[in-house]
Amino acid sequence: MAYNDAAASIGFAVEDFRPTSVRRVIAVDNNSTDHTAAEAECAGAVVVRELAPGLRALCLRRALQEGSRYTDTDFTLLCEAT
């Protein structure tokens, strides 16, 4: 999940998964006002937007929903880029 002020670090967080067997990184943008979503996308993440502000549980649910849409993976891993 991506929050405001994560623009400086989100790219590194996404790139950290490249040498692993992770098929994709999905970043949930919860109305960030900086360049967090753009940086995540530039680093290779699939960015989805959650428009309901400040609802952490909603963002977690959205992340799990988005992850379950893909049929080529068995697991969904959640982590935060802070």
C-alpha cells in the first residue's frame, strides 16, 4: 500500500521484488498527493487507486481483491512501502 510521502522510497520497494519469484507488485494508491503512484508505476508496479480516504482496512481489502484477480499465482503477500 502506498501513502503520501512514499514517493522517495516506493520505487526501491518495488524493485526489491525483481530478483525474486514475485510475478507482479500491486500498489494501492490511497489518494496520495505526491508522486508515489507514478514512481511505483515507473518501477514496474501495477497501480490501482482506492478513492476512499484514510481507511486502512479498505486498502488492505482492495489489495487482496486485486491480487486475487490473477489466476497465475497461488499467494498474495502484503507489505507497506514507508
